[in-house]
Amino acid sequence: MTAVSNRYPTAQLRALDAAHHFHPFTDTKALNAEGSRIITAAKGVWLTDSDGNRILDGMAGLWCAQVGHGREEIADAVHRQMTELSYYNTFFKTTHPPVIALAEKLAEVSPPQFNRTFFCSSGSEANDTVFRMVRFYWDQMGKPEKKIIIGRWNGYHGSTLAGTSLGGMKAMHEQGDLPVPGVRHIPQPYWFGEGGDMSPAEFGIWAARELEKAIDHHGEDKVAAFIAEPIQGAGGVIIPPETYWPEVQRILKERDILFVADEVICGFGRLGTWFGSEYYGIEPDLMPIAKGLTSGYLPMGGVLVSDKVAAGVIDKGGEFYHGYTYSGHPACAAAALANLEIIQREKLVERVANDIGPYLQARWRALGEHPLVGEARMTGLVGALELVPEKGNRKKAFPNTGTVGTMCRDISFRNGLIMRAVRDSMIISPPLVITHGEADQLVAIAKKTLDDTHAELKRRGMI
Ligand code: PMP
């Protein structure tokens, strides 16, 4: 078996990619003019490209490689499963051992109100499932008029029609007349960017009460659910002020509305707890999951269903007309099980809470001293640096939002570290297995990248 990368030189691979590959979330024409970077191998936190460069994967792929890359244990589990039962569905009154074992394992590691999982293949499908399950629940409960789902501006819940609609990415909405009917959005708890003259604590309360206002405006009898990420990931690692979640929880406790915590990024140890809602002490009724469920080894998502929701969508009886060919795919379930076993055996959740989390946070926050950085924030192993033209003034942003972020991201790549740019902030979310030495390297490269970006901005007369 020969990998493509061994047969073709980089230039040829690039040309073939440009000719035939339409990239997701990419201006593919612009990319083709520049050429893709070709990743050929990965081990632990390190990627290798087709020119032999080693790059530190500061994003764990796309926020998913909790246990790091290249774990043979997971590959072996998948191989074993594929030779035994490569595929069978779960529609025909049938099931199979790996999906049973995984559903049981998820009930074990999740908060006590969760005992059932509906499986799918991605975070987007998980949120499509949420959309339909929430409405099915209220139908089953005899309240079919409860239809509205409230999300947040700049939230991200995936790229399918329901995912895009529940999310609050305006540019995505503009392509194709979204959101679909029945979805509303409220402001996000993004103090650095939108807090105005309020303190973080005041702003957290204000943002939470926007939910109260929205529910009361539409009427509790019309609102089905509120969906939110514990920490917004794709929106720019928005870590809410401490006052935010307790106030949201109070508002929801007083009202009969389902609470959906999108755990696609925050789940599986990212915040030093199994799920992000546990970090914030909030009690969701549904939790969409994906990414860290398999550490990205195979595609799999799901929705954890609380006993409260199960009482409507399962215990009352009646078919839920929803499901996917690959719901509970045996090989993906085997990958998830092997992955979760590693997370438990290597105590990665505890490691993020007590060891590598605090270690990296302290060093990351110190980057806040850099003249280009307006704020350096991190919880668990997910962090952001806000790049600003004038230190100390968070109300002044660079012109043409995204230009400086993209420049910094490209410099970081060249320096050997993958950080993601969101607007003009730099994001990291490294594998949970990153060592202390690798964390030091990550911070050193991030620091050099900030210095190089600063110098480049000076050269261009932009600061
Ligand atoms: N929800 C959240 C919070 C996400 O971050 C993402 C992906 N970044 C999704 C849903 C969608 O997941 P997928 O890309 O697997 O469809």
C-alpha cells in the first residue's frame, strides 16, 4: 500500500488538489492561487507536512484530537471491529455490542440526568437531531405550540440547515436565506468585544437577561428551547463572565424551557471536566456531542438525552421519525470506546483540571503582556489572544477585521505552530496529552509569532 504522498511530489499534489478538491469553509479560488499545505502524518501533538516540516498542532485538528494523533490502540480497535462486524444498522429492531457498550459508557461518564444517547456522525447532525427532538418532545408533551428555539449571535452549532440556523453566524445566514423559521438569536456574553462600559460582572448579567427578555417577549408557551455552547469555540473562544451562567440557569429554572448545552467542543475533558456544563455547574436537558467523542479518529456524534426529555420522546411511546444510516456505526463506536478508555486510563480530564491546564494557562496569560495583545484568556485547554492596535483600549480594533488575524495565523504556521484566527484573535485548543515541554514550545512559538506580526504591522505602517 503506497500513500499518495509517497508517490507524488508536493507540487503535483497541490495541482491535483486545486483541480479536483472543493474545500470546506474556504475561498477555494484564492486558496488554489496560493496552494494548500499538505499534511501527511501526525503523532501526538505533531503534524508533518509533505515537505517534511514538523508543526505543533495547537488546535487538536479541529478541536477534536483529545488523545493526540496516531494512537495505535484506537486503530487496532477499529480494525478488530471492522473484521468482525464492519457495518450494521440500528433501525430494524437491531443493535450491536459496540453501540451498546458506548451508550452505557456515555451514561457512566456524563452527569446523572443523562442515561440515553441518540447517535449520528457529526456535530451538525447532532444539532439537526436536537432541533427535531426538541419539537418532538413538546408535541409528545401536548404542547405543540412550543416551537421557537433561541440561540445566540456568533454561536456555532454546525453547517447543515438546522446547525447554521441555530448558530448565529451572520455570514452563514446570508448564504441561503437562513435561519429557517422559528429560530431567534440573542446577544453573546463577549465582554471584550461588546461589553461597552460595563464591568464583566455587569455585562454577564445583562447578556443573561437578554434570554429572559426574549423568552418573555415571545411567551414561555411558544419557546421550546435555548441552545448555547458553555464556551463559544468557533465564535472566538468566548469565555463568559462568571455571572453569566448562574443567571441563565436561574432564568431557565423559573421557566419550562429545554436547555441544550452544545458540548461538541467543551465535552470530553476540554475544560478539565467531562463536560463543559459541569465546569459551569449548569444542568442541561440535552447535550449534542462529537469531536472529542472519538478524538476525530472516525466521524461520530450524538445527543445525550436526559431522563426528563426521555420521558417525552421515549417513555411515552411513539416513533421518532429520525435517524441516519450511520447512527451508531460499529467501527465508529469502537473508536469512541477505545478513545474514552484512553481518556479514563490516562486521567486526561483530571490532568487538564490539575496539571497541564493550570500550567499552560499561566504561560498563555503571560502573553497578555505583549504590546499586540489586548487580552489573553484560557479555561481548561482552550484559549484566545485578542490582537489590538492600541494596548489598553479594547474599543479600538484593526480596520478590515480579520486581516491581522490571518496574517498572524500564516506567520504562526511558518513558525511551526497551528493557531486558528477568528476575526483578529488567535485561538488554541491543543490535544489534552500535550506535555509540559510541548506547552513551553507552544508558548515560545506563539510569542515569536506575536513579535513577527508586530514587526510586520510596523513595517506596513499599520500600528
Ligand atoms: N457545535 C459546535 C459547538 C462546534 O464547534 C461544531 C464544529 N466546530 C459543531 C457543532 C459542528 O460539528 P461538525 O463540524 O462535526 O458538524
